[in-house]
Amino acid sequence: MTAVIESEEHKALRSAVAALGKRYGRDYVTRTVAEGKPPAELWSDAGKLGYLGVNLPEEYGGGGGGITELSIVLEELGAAGSPLLMLVVSPAICGTVIARFGTEEQKRQWLPGLADGTRLMAFGITEPDAGSNSHRITTTARRDGTDWLLTGRKVFISGVDIADAVLVVGRTEDARTGTLKPCLFIVPTDAEGFGKHPIAMELNAAEKQFELTLDDVRLPAEALVGDEDAGLLQLFAGLNPERIMTAAFAIGMGRYALARAVEYARERTVWKAPIGAHQAIAHPLAQAHIDLELARLMMRKAALLYDSGDDIGAGEAANMAKYAAGEACVRAVDQAVHTLGGNGLTREFGLASLITAARVARIAPVSREMILNYVSHQSLGLPKSY
């Protein structure tokens, strides 16, 4: 019996998304960045074709698949040079959380638009003084009659300027114990008291980063997503897909850079032979390919575990996949630039901008050092260092 690594449906999805990505390509992304615009045309086309919502339930306009399918979409768009960062946020984090824990009204209100791309939701967890420590989040929600009043600050929140709402991680006070526990709220971006301030970034990306200020933002009771007492369970239901999708983003970028380098190494001739004939060029590119393929396997494992409902197993695998993909992406991009030499730093070949972009997968949404902390403590059972 022949082992099936990827189903025919997944191969067809991969091929179709790759074709869409190729129609846009790196030039499209470069142009949108230069114009200071979001990749609206690509986002719209991907939505119309059903790619943005492949992970969302069919009864709400989605494709009925999971993070496995959505990671294929992002990876292939990235490999074509035109990744969509908000895929990590809107359908993967926000869509998943609402699909799993939202009320029927929240699902009807948000999921069809998230699936077809006509609505977009950002995700707000990171704070200036909390970083990776979600237990130190200070954005608080307090009751005022049947309403909630949300106050706090968030930083490095992607795509707020193009979002209809932000899924904000806040904390409510337990009436019995007085301790704070995490909760999720849907906050419209036009709400009174909601402020957004762009962060000047050296990273050239179509999607902008923002700092948010929440000054007694009044929200109705139905803005709360899920159970007020569920806490970290609901939060990590969104964070595990975020790590898997970040891996897909990194693998796609690494594949794009590697393909450009391989093409160049085949054609560039010095001393009567293509430079790719020299092991000093060929072997590092082969190693980059191996690293990307290994990261891809771990990403598939993480997605499979998550889609099968194994949140604990998916947590370990998602962290490992994100770590492996970030490292593989950085190495692939660096080697691609070195393969091209001076040409690797020109705008013509479009690789130099990836040097900065590749580092994102090492830093966000959780640093590689925090992943090593997680694996050493949770997987290996070593004493906790923090």
C-alpha cells in the first residue's frame, strides 16, 4: 500500500493557491508596500475563491476544513512571494476562537465575513509591559450594569487600520477570589475610547503595526466571547493556530528565497560553469531545503493534532514547528542573499527586504527563547527557569 503524505484534495488546494499567488507575486507586494496600501486586491480574490475561510465551518460560509488547509493557503502564497499576514490573525486566531467558543449570534455576525474576506478582525494580546507573559496583562474589564468597561494598552497589533474589530485579550476580576483571569472581547475599531497609533517600523510590510489605547471602552455583554471562567483554555485555542500559521508564513518565505537562489545558481556562470555546480554554493542551498522540509513536517503534525482536537499535543508541536520554521527561514534567506552576492542586495532581485522580514518568525508571536523554555520545562521536565 502506498503511503499518503498529502491527500489529493490538499494537493489540489496547494496547486490552486499557488496559481493565485503567481498571478500577483512579489512585485505586487513590493508595489503595495511602496504605496503604503494593504494587499486588498489579493485579499479580496482569495476570499472570493474561498481560500480565506477554508478552516471555518461550512454552515457559516467557510470551507469546513481546519488549520491544516489554512496553513497550506498561507505557505503557497508565501512561496509565490505574496504572503498575507492577516491570514494568521483574522481567520486563524479570531475565526477559530469565535467558531469554537462564540455564541450563535457572534458566529452569524462575524464568520461569514471573515470567511469571504469582506470583514477583517485583528487580535490584541501583546502589551508594553507584559510581552510573552500573558499572566501580566493589565488590560482590565470591569462590569458597569450589564455592560463591560475595557481599559488598557496593547502594542504591535497588526492590521488595525483595515480591521472592523479587534479581538482583545483583557482580564476580569474573579468576584470570589479577587484574582484576574483572561477573557476575550470583540471591540469595534470605531468604538468610543478606542485609539490606534501607528508604530514606525524598519520592517517593510503591507500590513502596519499599531499601539492601541483603550480608555473605558464601553462594550455590551455580548462582546464577551465564550465563558468568562474558561480563561487560558480559550486563549490558547487561538494561540496554537497562530504559531502554526507563523510557521507556514516562514516556510513560504523561505521557499520563495530558496527558489530565487536556485534559479540564479543554475544560470549565473563564472569560470565556465554555473555557480551551482560548486559545492560551496550547492550544499548550503541543499541544507536550507532540508531544513525547510523538516519544519514543514512538524507544521503538518501540529496542524493535524490541532484539527483532531488534541490541544495539549498541538501546543507542543505548534511551538516546535514555529521554532523550526523560523530558524529555517532565516537560514534560507541568508543563504539566498549570499548566493546572489551583490545582486542579493539589489531591489531588482527582491531578497534584501526579506532579511528583516525573516527575523519576524524568530521573534513573534513568541520568541525562540521562550519556546526553548517551554520545551525544556513542558517536554523534558526540567526545572522552570522563569
